[in-house]
Amino acid sequence: MGFLTGLFFGFGFGVALVAGLAYMMQKRSKQRIAKAVDIKLLGQLTQDDLKKLCGSNSPLWVSFTQFERVRWLNKQLDKVWPSVAKAASAVIKESVEPILESYRPVGISELKFQKLSLGNVAPQIEGIRIQSLKEGQVTMDLDFRWGGDPSIVLGVYTMIGAVLPVQLKNFKFFATIRLIFQLSEEMPCISAVVVALLAKPKPEIKYTFKVVGGSLTAVPGLSDMIRDLVENIVTDTLQWPHRIVVPISANPDISDLELKLQGRLTCRVIKAENLKNMELLSKSDPYVRLFVRPLFKYKTRVIDNNLNPVWDETFELGVEDHETQVIHFQVLDEDVGQDKTLGLVTFPISKLVPDHPLKVQLPLLQSLDTVSVKDKKDRGVLHLELLYHVFTKEECEKAMQDEKDEIALKEKLKSEGLLNSTADAVGGVVGGAGKLVTGAVGGVAGVVGGGVGMVGSGVGMGLSMVGKGGKALTRGVSSSLGNISRKSNGSAKQV
């Protein structure tokens, strides 16, 4: 009886097991058929269909078929990242801190990394493209994305001696990186490497700040200051045509890889019309700050109490890449505290025909990010005359030497306390060392005379006159530090 019962249950269990396996195989077969149908449909999608599905988040290998995916490279990068991150952290700290000092804004005595670690999350390369080859060089564009976990603490040293540690959080970085390899006949077959960030698509750097043991409000405008600092450094040192040249072999010839000036942009700032008023009891005191590269900023004189100012001043700016660079204009209202922005606008240098002057009227904007800006109100018009000239070899060499002299002099003035930062804007066209030195001497005299005048004014007129005196003193120092000769209507005019 036990034998028959065991045989019955064994037979029933076997049938149930076979039936279950058959059901599972049939279900998986249906899933495979459905997946095959989906894959077939995906295989019929065109590049345009993929762009519509992915939108702006589509990787470059979707938008541009010449970009190839390199999964094998990402796997290797994950393995070597701990070693690479450690070495890169030391290199970044050593090379970036001097740059921070050059761009250090007013009110800050020193900027240093208190902690710098790139974390354990490796970046990802989403696509790679080999550009058309130039003899002796190989150019590669990498679609680079990094949502890492770096530990970065920047020490902000204030003038009163306090140190504010600012921690960078939620870091995300996306850019297209251009690598240029200069080939060599000797091992390792590469004599130098060029690294740069392409301007299009625009590099995206997203992060948030947290003050360790305090609040960002401890120093007014600190968050905006650091963001401006990062943007200026990236634009002036890393964004194409700017680049970093890394020699690999001993004594390589890197003259062809280094950035050179292509030409000169002569900009005549004529006037502005219908500016937005930022004052309550009077009108704004506007001036224009202009630059192609943030390290070489210039500004016009200030026109008091006027919403339709006429400057008629001419500036000369170096251009490194006619095709990609733009000239930036910022119209600001001078104030005792922080100057207020009245409007912004840019103009692509590629639109200029060499040696053909062009007069333009540019509507001012609240922000250059026109997509996210809600305020579409009229902010006035800036009238300009632009002329682009292509350098000869001799003109290029002279212009580059003039820029080196200008940077050296600004560093000297900064060390003597006459400039807050090497990136400070100066008035007029910087035409040579003698003019900057003369302007510096005038600046010292202006400080002394202005200081005496402020004391007398403060006693007789109260806080109101002190505020006006401080505003005028700041303007006098800034103006005198610039070139003592300004070009107006084609002739030199002493200020």
C-alpha cells in the first residue's frame, strides 16, 4: 500500500513539474517574441526619430554618427580611476591655486584649497570622434560626462583675517573635450598633448555650495563671486581656443600647439539709449565693461545721472579665434556698494569681415540665457562700431609681447595694492608699459587727494557727502589705473 501511494505521489509530482516547466518555457517564448518585435521596431528608427525620443539629453553618438561609443575605454577608466584621481588632485591643486590668485576678487585676501579629492566615481566617455588628420597630429573630440563624488573645500580668506571654508556639493560636469596629440618618431611616439573644452556645445558645470560651520551670507555675494570666478577661469584658460599644452617627451617643439593671437578687434563704444533706471531719487550712472577674454577687460568712463549716455570711446582687444570667440558687453550702474547690471549683450566676431567697419545697434538683455529669463522688458540699445583686422606674423609677435607686458604690470600693481585682481577691468586702451605706469602714479595721487577731500567733506556734509566722495574716489582710482590716453573720434585725448 505504501509503495502504491509513493508511486502515485511521485507520478503526480513529476507531471506537475513538467507542466510548470512547460508553462515557464511558453511564457519566456512569448516574452522573447514580444522583445524581438520591439527590437525590430527600434531597428527601423531613423536618426531623426532617436533625436525626437531623446531630446536634448541624447548623447553625441545619436546626434552625430561620426561619434563612436567606447564602452571598453570606460571599463578601463573605472579600473585606473583611483590612481588617476590621486595624481590629478595633486596636479589640479598645484596649477589652479596660482590661477585663483590671479582672478581673486576685491574683499578676499587669499583663495586656497583646504581639501581636494576627486572621489571614487570615474567619469564616463559617451562618444569619441577622430577629426580630420593634420600632418604630425591626431585630433580627438570626447563627449565627456562626470557626476562624481569629489570632496572639495575652498578656503576663502577675508581681509579681516577670518577664513570661510566653502564646500562644493552635488557636482555635475558635461563638456566636449578636444585632445590634440603631436606625434613623434621617438618613444612613446607622442611629444605633446593639447587639452581644451569646445565652446559648442557649451560646457555645463553644476554644483551647490555649503559653508562648513557657517552660512554663505557671512560674506555678501560670496556664492555669485565663486560662480563668476569659475566661469572666468574656464573661459580664459580651458575653453577653445584656449588650451593646456602638456609636454610628454623631453624638449618637444610645441610652437604650433600654443595659442596665438589671430587679429585685433577695434571697438568704438558710441552711446546707449533708453537704459533702465536703477536709482530711486536720481538716474543711473552708466558705464560699459567689454571683453573678448575675461583676463583682458576694459571699461568706459562713467556718465553721471544719464539714461542716454554718450561715451564715444575706442578700445582694442586681441582675438585668438575669429570663428568661435565673441565680444561681451556689460552695461552697469556705478554705485557705492556693488554695481548693478543694466543690460548684457554679445556679438560674434565671425560676423565681421576683416578690415570692413560695421556699425551695429544691439538690444540689451537681462541675461544671456534667453530661454530661462522671464523678464522680456526693453532694457535699451547699445550703439557700437566694430572693425576686425587680421594680424601679420610681425603684428602677432608684437601684440603677444604687449599682452605679456600688460599682465606683468597688472601683477606688479596688484602686489603694490593698486589693483584688486589681475582680471580687473581698466579704462581706455592699454597701449604699453609706460602708459600703465603713468596711470598708476596718477592713481596714487588720486587716492591721497581724494582721501583728504573725503575727510573734509565728511565733517561738513555728513554721511551723504561721504558716500558721494567714496563713489568718486573709487571711480578716480579705477580710471587712473587704466591707460592715461583714451582714443576718442580717432585722436588721443588726455584724461
